[in-house]
Amino acid sequence: MSESEPLSPCVAVCVLDPVTGYCRGCFRTIAEISRWVLLERAEKSRILAALPARRQQAAGQRDERLR
């Protein structure tokens, strides 16, 4: 049985955060977004694994800006 292709994490909130450089919806960089369909399964999986830490980093930076 073959592994299915990782799905895009896009949630249709396409706004790049100027501080982090990540999309505020999916937490990918513009390069990752634009190349997503061309990336190998392993690279997509690596990016998806990094998203929770990016989300946490962005939340921390947002909290710092509010202080």
C-alpha cells in the first residue's frame, strides 16, 4: 500500500506576518507555499512537522508585541 500525499495545511487565511515571515493561516513561508505542489513527500512532511513550533513561536511574538 502506498502512502498518500500529505495534504496542504492551507486554511485560506493567506496573510504573511511581516515579523515571522510565516503565513498567519498555515504558518508556511511564501517559498513553501509556492513550491508545495512540487515538493517531495518527505519535504512536505518535514514542513508539516515544523508547523506547531512555528505557530507557538508566532503566538509568543504576538504576545511580546502586546506588552
